[in-house]
Amino acid sequence: MRFGKNNSTIVKNNILLFSICFILFFGSFIPLDRAENKIDVIVIDAGHGGKDPGTHGEISKEKKVALEIALKLGATIEEYLDGVRVIYTRDNDSFLELYQRAELANRNNADLFVSIHCNWVGNPRVHGTETYVMGLHKSESNMQVAKRENEAILFEDNYQENYEGFDPNSPESAILFSLYQDAYLENSLKLAERIETQFSKRAGRRSRGVKQAGFAVLWRTSMPSVLVETGYLSNQKEEKELNKELIQEYIASGIFRAVRDYKEEIESRN
């Protein structure tokens, strides 16, 4: 029996519908270990690393800048948030597959996942910060950012199996994978909004706002998760700033204050 194009489309849509219903049903059960409103474990993910340099500018690579900011953020959290455990997905120039970063957070029952990155675009005048949460691509520019960051999976040996057909260009993939994070979307947005507010009002950065896109690194995290684009290496002025220790401290402290305020709000519910 041969399926025509229309029949094939119907089967594909039925599979998609079944998958969405399955995720919505089972995703409605919140794990017991998350019933208490506590922020005790924070995973900080420095994007890229090792054989995956990420994007680059004239004088630096994304993997290096992201790691420096991530380490500063972690050190600040450990110093000023008593009782909070910080876990790094990497603390050196090493490569870790994207799905392993999420697995690390899940295995340690993390309460927050913060992924640090730098941005790039063809227009050298574009600059500023953006904080993403897992969701549908709202614009072509959002999709391009996710597509570039997701290219890290091409450095992995078995990425077809690890990501079960993940395709950042596919609307079906975007819908399915955003549903995995749907239970945590509200809190992810709260943290993202606080980060961008801190960047614009306290850290002296130009905020380009909170956005949604389909990031593989956020896909399987079972907690509120954000991906922070700290600036554009394609902008000459901003790249120089991102390589200054003082600016890195400002960025890290902005994220820290957002995390601190988010933690206070969540724990006040107790």
C-alpha cells in the first residue's frame, strides 16, 4: 500500500497530536521533590567549550568569554547566597554535549539552570543583551540565534539519537520541545525578566528584551531555565567590553541580583 502526500501528512499530524497530548498529560504531574519552594541548587552552564568554540569576534571566542562570566557568576552566588550549591557544567575549556548539560542539572535536582552565551549577527551595529526561555520561535532573528547555538550538536558523535530528530527549523519540533518546558515557563520568564531589568538598570547594558526560541540545551531541563546572550561579539565595541574583567563582573552581578530576587520571591511562598 502506498501513501500519498496527503495521507503522509495526516499520519504525521496524528503522531504530533498524540505526542502533544502525552506530554501535556504526564507533564502535569509535578515531582514531589519540587513541591517545596526552595532554591538550593543552581546549575551554571558556560556555553560551548573545547572543540566547540561557539561564535567569535575579532579578538575573542564565545567559549572563553562565556566561561569567564559563568565562573564570576558562580563565585558571587557562593559568596552571597548562603546554603546555595553551585554546579558548573564546565569550569575549564572542555566540551560537554548539550543533552549531558541538562542531564547534569536533572540528576542533581537543580532548582535553576542558567546558560551563558555570546551573540553574533551579520550587522555589526547590533548590540545588547537578550535572555531566552524555551518556546516557539517568535521571529526569524530568534530562530537564527537558536539555530546557531544548536549547531553545537554537530560536534557530538550520535546527535541524531541523542536529540530524537531535533530540527530547529521544524515547527513540529519546536512545538514538542517547548512543551517539555511548559510547566516551568512562568518561572523561567520571571527570572529572564529580572535578568534583563538588571542589565538595563544596574549593569549599564543595552537590553534587547526577553525572547523565546527552541534551544536544545534547555529542552530536557526539569526546572526553570534561561539562556543569556550577554552581548554581540560581532559588534567591535561590545566585544572589547565583553573581554574586560570589570564589564564581566557587572554582567555576572546583574544575573546574580536577578537570581537573588527570584529566589526571595519563590521562597516567600513558603
